[in-house]
Amino acid sequence: MSLYENTQKTIKKAADTMKLSKEIRQIMDEPERILEVNFHIHRDSGEIQMVRGFRIQHNTLRGPGKGGIRYHPQVDMGEVKALAGWMTIKCAVVDIPYGGAKGGVEIDPRELSEGELEQLTREYIATIAPIIGPRKDVPAPDVYTNGKIMNWVADEYRKHYPSDDYLAVVTGKTLDNGGSLGRDSATADGGVHVLEAYFEKIGESFEGKTIAVQGFGNAGNHAVRILQSKGCKLIAATDSKGGVKNLAGFDAVKALELKEAKGGLAKAAADLGGEVITNDDILALDCDILLLAALENQVREDNVGTVKAKLICELANGPTTPEAHEKLVANGVIIFPDVLFNSGGVTVSFYEWEQNLAHEKWTKEKVAEKLVKSQKQAFADMDKVANEFKTDYRNACYILALRRIEQAFNEKHSAAAHGFGKV
């Protein structure tokens, strides 16, 4: 089953649970706009290379589209549609005034020089510029894109649509070019705040809880460092090449240093006092918290039976398939879904957008304070819906989001009905 089909299946379950109206079901079925573009770049070798890209706006009932731009050789229409749909849900769950969008370019950026990468970015933005903008659709970084690339996005957009607000066309920029303090760690910070709210609710603490993290990249290792500072014990971690298990625990900061020095966590296993494990092995570890921070579709029907974790936290997008999710819930596993757990990134992106439009620069403390409040409120809203429908947290998130989208639809059409035909 494709990512898009998985997304639609999850939406349908929530829609059935809450008895969603036919109109909103139809609206959520397909994106509002799909733009496929083809353009070329001049390679340093003199070759001209044709490139394909997408920008998909899934739903903008609640505000401008919001979603990252990824550069990857396997980018395709279905993947981008799924990610745009997730963004629609995610923005509604945390109640920020955005809709869902996503962009992608089918290329391996690791094969490009910096000059070629800048050229690629500017050509792509030139082709999608008519449908993006500070109040239309606001991109951000995603797979293989970063702050420098977002700076190029803003500058290229300015060439086509000069405005004092041009920086607000994109978030995730560098700090010296309108970026927000706190954005680099926001995804991990936001997830930890959600987990903290849950433990506060059930009267438990982080102290002594064991963690295994699949995906020891920026968000994954940052989340683990925060959790360790709160008393958790890291017993396993993997990256794309495998990783290390040490049931006695090991330090996340040292693990990151060794990973970078040796070219992978598996090569650092002995130095961390542990043994080498695979990305499949880590899913089967007996731990309190399994942090999924790698790729989509990691926990599936064929391996879900091996999962022993009591809590699963989805820092990555779509790491658990719908079928695996149902089996985990039936086994009493608590799952914090991606649309809430990794929403700190888009929330602080919203803060960056607000700062750009107001020509302000907030302190890191202000950003952090607002993020804590937002994530804990989102947890409370989700938990209330879960209790109302006696359902799991993923289904509750989707119900919460669909309610807010339906409310926006009703408000828009009520206003239209009263306004049309009047002079």
C-alpha cells in the first residue's frame, strides 16, 4: 500500500468514527492543486539536464499552504500527495492557521555542486512562484534541503514578486536571513513536550525510563539528549547503516561524536560498550520508549509482532503502517502519532512566518515558551477527543483535525452564502 493510500485509510477511519459529512470527505480525498513542472539545469560538465518537480496544495481552508521541499531521486507524485495531506492534518491538530502543501524535486542533490544546487533551486522556484507566496503557500526545508537553500528560495521569489514581506514566503531560513531562533531543535523539542504532558497526566516521570531510537539524525539525537537530561536511559540507537545496543546505557553526545568520527554508529559499538544491531533488531528491543525518527513504513504487519515497547513516539513521518498501528493498539501500546509528535517543527515555522510579516525578531526564550504552551495544549485537545470517542491517539488527532477543517469549511460557506448576490 502506498503512502497516499495509507494516509487516506487513516483519514477514512477518523471520518467514519466521527461520522464526518460527505462534503468534507470529498474535500479531503484529493488535493486542491497539483503542479508538475519540468525545467533544465546546466551541469558543470556542460551537459543540460532535464528535471521534474512538484508542488501540491492539499487543502487551504484554514490558511496558506505549508509544507517542505525535498530533493530526492525517488520523489514521486504519490509521496508528495501523502505528505501534503499529512501537513493539512498536522497544522489543524496544533491549531495553527495553515493548510497542507508539499514540494519535491526528483534529483539526487548529493551529485550536484553548490552552484548546480543553487541553480536547481532557483529554476524550481521560478516555475512554482505563481502559486506560492506569504499568504498563499509557504515552503520549508525537508529531505536534503536546508537553511541556505531556503535563503535562495526567498531571494528567487523576490525577483519575481518584489515585496517587503518576501522573506515570509519560506521558513527554515538561516538566522541572518529571517530565520527563527529555536527552529533547528523544534521538532525534537515539540515531541518531548508532548511526552512530558502525557507523563504529567498519568503521574509518572522520565526518571529511569529506557529509550531506543531508530534514526539517530538531527531530530532523533536531539530528542534523546533532552530525554537523557530528564533522567531517561539510552539503551540503543541506529542510523541508516545499523547501530549499537548497550542495555547498561550510553551517552547520546558521545555516540554522536563517535558516529561522525567513524562514519556510523555500528562502527562505534565497541567504543560505547555495546554490540552491533540492525534497524530491524532495534524495533524488537524491550524498552519503555521506542523513538521512530528514521523513515516511513518501518513498523509493518510483517514485523509488528516483534515490538515490545510500551510507548512509540513517531518523530519521523509515517513510520507505522495503518495495519501495524491497529495491532499495536490492540496490544495496549500507546502511540504518539507523527501529526502531533513531530509538529514542533511546523509550529516554530509558523512563528518564523509571524516574525517575518511583523518585521520582528523574537528571543529564543519567547519561541520556546510559546512552543511548550502550544504542544501541551495540542496534547490536551487530542486527549479530550480520545476520551470522548474512546479511541487511540492517532484516530483522535485525525478527528480533531477534521473537526477544525469542517468548521473552517462551514464558516467560509456561511459567509459566502450571506455575501453572494448583494450590491
